[in-house]
Amino acid sequence: MSATQGHPTEAVTKTRPPEQSRWDRAFREITTGNAIISVLAVVLALLVGAVMIAFTNKDVQAASGYFFSRPTDLLGAIWNAVAGAYSALFQGSVYNFRRPSFAAGIKPLTETLTFATPLIMAGLGVALGFRVGMFNIGGRGQMLIAAALGGWVGFAVDLPYGLHMVAALVAGILGGALWGGIVGLLKARTGAHEVITTIMLNYVAFYLVSYLLRDGFLKTPGSNNPKSPATQATAVFPDLLGPTYSLHFGFILAIVATIFTWWLLSRSNLGFQFRAVGLNPHAARVAGISVKRIYVYAMLLSGGLIGLAGINQVLGTTTSGFGAGLDSGIGFDAITVALLGRSKPWGVFAAGILFGAFKAGGFSMQAAEGVPIDIVLVVQSLIVLFIAAPPLVRAIFRLPAAGTTRRALPNVTQEVAAK
Amino acid sequence: MSIATPAVQPIQPAAPQDADFEVVRSWKAPIALSIFTVLSFLLLVVFGRTGISTFRLSTTSDLIQLPEVELPTQLTGIVISVLLLLITVISAWLVRSRARVPIWLIAVFAVLVLIGFLSWAAADKTIPVPGLLFGAISLAVPLIFGALGGVISERVGVVNIAIEGQLLAGAFTSALVASLTNQPLLGLVAAMFAGVLVSMVLASFSIKYFVDQVIVGVVLNVLVIGLTGFLYSQVMAPNAATLNQPPRFERINIPLLSEIPIIGPVLFRQTLIVYIMYVAVAVVYYGIFHTKWGLRLRSVGEHPQAADTVGINVARTRFWNVSLAGAIVGLGGAYFTLGSVGAFGKEMTAGAGFIALAAVIFGRWDPIRATLAALLFGFASNLQNVLSIIGSPVPSEFMLMLPYLVTIFAVAGFVGTSRGPAASGKPYIKS
């Protein structure tokens, strides 16, 4: 988007010098930019969410029964319902004003970052796949295999502090890479469509890990509960801000993974080949790039990044042992995160934190106001939908189209231009 | 497989290989067959079991009662292994002499593997064949509707990842409307409307705003999961007695047809939705390949520019056909609430939409083949149910895994590079 719409703006402002005042230009830059679309998309999505909250609230329904005799009651009830829900969302994800000290008030923000950590890691994996033109829906399976291998190293192997963590981490990443690599290999060798194979491998991994937890090497001795033993203390991620906060070393790893992916995609030789294959595999083949090998490498790396998210859950977030439901939807959320981040590493990072905030705040909203956490899914998906369609947002807010004052440019998003 | 590619590439590097014009030998089929033969030999003979496997072919209510078939387990295993080896050798010989391995040979192979496995698992036990097949159809119904919708949508050039969302929306609305009106038929109509609604969002975003279709599809799934989950917790669950107790369709026995041995009880003692499904498969197949509508639909999906040149309105064709696809998938969603389970539950489709998507690709964007693929998925899931009831020697997790493993093997071994409609997923920007 920035590429396709940035250039015409510059061209127009250059060819049309003095008649536009500085304010006019500034106004135009603000109203036609990408930032305003993102902000307005969030506002729109929250508005739709507010309508849903208001419509299903019992007080609002009661007050609407006598709307014509006391209309203020209805408005007050709507305000109470919506403001209550959204302030609970904010206080559960950023800063809680009801706590006495700053140290206690800022705790929700650290929760947000903890929730964001696996979303960023897995989102990077999916985004990497997108950049190579592959659709990796296999996040669930890759996370499970990573957790199984890395988790086993974490509870069954005895190693000194530090080394143990690294060993478990490496085992987890390798597990994810293995599960993703199968997909890449199948695509390269036999042409099997990655959408089918990743979906199928999700189920295979789920049942495999279920079996291992019930009767295999992941089983807790002497327990019928299909759950693994707790991770040993020598392998657990250290806390970043002390034991009162849940934020752990995994967030640093998420930052490192983002920097690595950014470097890989925009600075390395391999990343150049990745992007070339993603933009046009036929042209890439003509240019001498082995497309098949790139598919395998891309799925290995994509699976490895998602595996990092899986092992992060075992070594950082829930160290008391894991079940087969470990991924808890992160594998699929990661797709939305990657889409919202437009498959760019730092975009994914920001999108992951936003979604982490929604997750952290959604739980406290459900607990405090009784609004089901599913509303968060609605708001998240609407944000992605609106951001993907800038013309729609412009039409709703009657903003001028990008670039020109009169004539509308064809609305081509980056995803389309890439085809 | 490695032989095939370099021979074709120098001539036309960009063109995907087409199986019909393949002159080079592809060893994929023999290799896959020999893997299955070795596995079957290991299971049936090396780890063979002794006893008698019984297959019950009739239900108690049938007019014509067939006797139960009793097979000695070990002997059956040996005979089937020999037959499998024979077929593998034939296929290798065919490939050596540059002939194609016929599809019926592979089908015979698959049936033999299946019989061998069933008799192995049912040593000294009885397998109710009609029950096995009946359950398979039941589980496959939503998958087939989903796959038909997927085929139409992709044939007209819009990738439909939102099948899952359309199914879920259909299930929710049909439960709601059928409970309120006490009319399952109205629930069915409402499910179609819900599917169309989801489809229209998909269509308008991808056709009018040129948003990437995969993005819209994925996001729509999340949106529908969120919407139905929210409304379920907020509205439906607190008033379950009035809003979530839909009447279910009654089973209709078709006279005469329902008395045919084996096939009758399986195919013709079903509910209305299943009969609609039979009609839908036939109509979609005939429509796509033998009518003007189908020709236009396919032309828009293969080469929109050419279609535009001869006067077909690409955007309108795409919009209405994607909406039609949504209506068909919505019917499949209604089956969850009005046909099988009875009440709506959160995320009750549980990934069926993605399996349907796999069936579309597995079936190479062909309605009949996609239906067969969906039936395979349904059969495999129900096989696990039946075997866990009669007590299977294999851990249940591995049985549950089997259909997915078979699909991976099949997609890698037999289907190969599956090529969808050329313009599927690409927006058409009129210049």
C-alpha cells in the first residue's frame, strides 16, 4: 500500500506547486495517509463492537421498553454498558487506575506483552510464509510438535541452568521446523498443495501429541490426566520484572525473532530469493533461483518461528505442564496478526501487541462486565477487514481519495499488486 | 517424480504440467502403491491376527436379509497382500511401458486395503457394514455441501476460505429461526440466507475493494466465530428453551429404494437435507459442465479478460455465483443443527470448513471428485467411531489420525500438482 499510493502523492504535489497552501497540503497528507486509515479502522471496529454490546445488554433492553416516556434512561444505559466494557478492556490491557501504586497499575500492560509474545513469534512465521507466497495454516501442529520435543527436553533431561533452557529452546524450534519442513518438502517434491498438507498435519500432530500425553513419553508417571510433567526450574525462562509480573524472557526472544526476520527478509541473500519467489515464482525460476529449494527453506524457517511460539508457552507462560490444547488458538490468531501486520516484521510486532492487548483486556472485560470475550474476535477481525479496504473506510468517513484532489486512482492494495 | 520435471522444463518453463499430455513416465503411483503394499503386508501378515472376522450386511428392519459374511482373518490378510502386490507390479509394468495407471485400478487397490484392514481390526468381532456407511454419509453431508460451495466459488475465480464461517453462520441461524418458528424448513431457508450474507461480504470485499481473497476469507471465519459465539453466550444460552431447541428433520424412507440390500438403508433412509444434497451434487455437476451458466462461470474463473471481451459481466457473474456458493454451504451448516446434533453450540463446526476446503483441492475443483473426497473423510472419521465401539487393537488416536495421513499420502502420491482455475484468487481489474 505504501508503495503504490506513496508515489502518486509525491508526483502530484510536485507538479502542482504554488496554488496549494501549506495547510491544505498538510491536511491532505493527513487525510490520505495510511496512519489515518489504521486509526479509523480501529475506531470503526470499536463502534461496531459498542453497538453489539449495547444491543445485548439487559439494562439497555429494559430501558428501550419505555423509550418514549424517558429517552434519557436508554441513552444512559447504553453509555453505561459500552463505557463499562471498554474501560474494563483498557484497564485490563494497559493501565489499571483502581490499583494504588504505579507498579501495580501497570501490571495489565505486562500481561498484554506476555499474551503478545507467542502471537508475535507465530505471526512472524505465518508472515514469512506469505512473503514466499505460501499459506501456512499449520501453526497449531507446528506449535504442538515444538512443545512436545522442547517440552520433553525441558522436563526429562537434566542439564545445568541456562544450558538446559537453550537445549529445550533449540529442540522446540527444530520440532516446529521439522513439522513445517515436511510441508515444504512435499510441496517441492510432489507439488502437494500446502493448504491441504498443513491442515492435515495439524490433526496428525494433535492426535500424536494426545497419544504421547496419554500413553507415550510425555505422560506424567502415575497420573491419568493427559498432561505432561512440569518443566524443570533449570529450563524455565527467567522473569524480566521480578516474580510479581508474568512477563518473561520470551518477550526478548520475540524482539530478537522480529529483528532476525527483518534482517532475513530485507537484508539477506536468502530473503531476497524468498521475496522474488513470492512475487513471481516463474520469473524467479528464470532468474536462476531454485524455487523448490526456496519452498523447503521457507517452510523450515516459518515452522521454526511458529515452533518458537510453541516452546515459549511451555518454558515461559505455563510451566506447570501442557496438554494437547496448548496452542489455544494462537496458530490461527497468528494468521490474522500476520495479515494485520501486512507481513512486514515490525508490522507483525505491532499487530501482535495490539492483539495481545485485546486478549488480556478481553478476559478482564468478561470477568468485570460479563461481556463475552468473543466480542474481541469480532473487533479484531473487523479491524483487519477495514484496514485491508481503505476505500471503504474513506467512503464511510468521506475522506478524499489518496493522491489526487479530483480523480480517484484505482484502489490497488499491495496484496493485489503482488500478484 | 524427479524424472518428470527436467524433461518438461526446457520446453516451457512456466507452464504447469498437464497430466493429459504427459509423455514422460511418472513413478508416483507405483511408489505410493508399493509403500501401501509393504505397510499392508506388515500389518496383515507379519503382525497378522487370527480368528474370524464377521461382516454384518443387513439391518434388522430390512426386507431382504443377507447372511453375515465370515472371513478367516489370517487367510484374508495373506490373500489381500498377494493381490495388492499384483496390482503394484501391474502398475509398475504399465508405467514402464509408458501407459497411464488407470484410476479404477487404484480404486480396486484402495478397496482391497480397506477390506484387509477391516478384517484385521475385526478379528473375532462383527462389523456392522450398513451402520458404518450410514454414519459415514452423515458425517460427510456438511463437508459435501461445503465442498460444492467451494468448487463453485473457486471455479468463478474467488478463493473461498470462508467455508467454515458460512457453515457456522448457517448452523447458528437455522437453529435460531427453526426454534422460533418451530419449522425446520424455515430454518433451512434462514441458513441459506446466512451463508449468502457471509458470501456477499466476501464477494464485495474481493470484487469491489480488491482485497486479497485469502485475507477476507480468513478474517470472515474469525468474524463469524466471534459473532456467533458472542450472540450464543449473550442471547441464545440464557434463553435456550425458546431460542435453541430447533425441531429436527424426520427421516424419510423412500419406498422400494430403501429396501435394496446395503445401499437402501445407507442412502435412502435419510433426512430431507441429505436428499437435497444428492440433488445438489447432480445439479452442480451438470450445471458447471453442461449449461451456459457453467460455461460462463468457468470462463470467468479461467480467463476473465476473455470473458469480458465477449460481453460477460465479470464482476456481476462473480458476485452472484459466490453468493450462490454461500447458499449451498449454508445448507451444510443447517445439517449440524437440524440434521444431526439438534442444538447450536459454540464453534460446533470444529474445522469442517477446512476439511471441505481440502476436499475441494483433493477433488481437483470437480464437484463429483470433491464429493468423493468428502465421503472419504466422512468414512474415515466414522470408521474410527465404529472400531472404538467394537474395541480396536490400535490406540484410538492413531485411528483418528488415519484419514489425515491417508489424505497427505494421496495428495502427494496420486493428485500431485493440483491446478486450480487459472484466475482463482486474482481480482479482475477492468482496464
